[in-house]
Amino acid sequence: MGDVALQWGQQQYIAKAIADLQGSTKKVKAAEKAAKEFYKLNTGKEAIGEEWLETTVGRIANKTILMPAKIEAQNAYKLGADASLVYMALVSNEPVYEEMLNHGASKRDAALVSFASSVGMFGVDKWAHLGEIFFDELKNESKIAFRNTVKD
């Protein structure tokens, strides 16, 4: 169980690091500041709390300034999450390589089987959305609501 917790922590770190390397957090904060400045410039009022986003000017600022930055940050996090899933697939398939060698396979054959197993694991994690278990930022709320409805 300790291995799983360690690998989960490593996956979280990889995903966040890649998103941070792309500057997504800074871009969102800069967009939030710009949206609030846009609001103040057009209304003469400070953008405090979340109420200002419900106004016409706030909705315009949200749509034109904030949302593009948030979408870019989400895409950067998805890239990071994919990289962490690749890492997990590679780490998890190291024993496959060793076992193939132990059973008499050549290094080439062992590498091919291990690589194919890694690609398969990544594919299942990515397209069956199993990898989303580890990343709250990637959870699709509508899918979760649907699954909970079907489950009940």
C-alpha cells in the first residue's frame, strides 16, 4: 500500500509540475486581476467576492478574459496528467521486463512486451477515464452525476 501512495503522490507532483512549467497558475491569476480591473474600469466599483461575476460587465470579463486562461490551465493540467499516467504505466511495467528475461526471453522481446503493456495500460487509464480517479481537477461533474444516478 505504501507503494501506491508514493506513486499517487508522484503522479500528482508530475501533473502539477508540468502545468506550472507552462505558467498556467500565473496566467489564471493575471487573468483574474485583468478581469477585475476591466470590471472596475467599466463600472467604477471594486470587484469583491463572486457577486461581480453575475453582473453584465462581470459576465463579459469572465467570458473574454477569465475563461480562456482557465481553459488553457485545464489543458496544461491534462497534459501533466497524461505525462503522469505515462510515468505510472512505465514504472508499473518494469516487472514485466524482468519477468520476461527471467523466463528466457531476449532483451528485445522483453522490451517489446513491456512497451506494449505500458501503451496498453496508458490507453486504458486515459480513455476509460480511470486516471481521473487521481486528479480532482479533471473530473467531469456531469459524468459523476450520471454515474451516481445510474448507481442508485
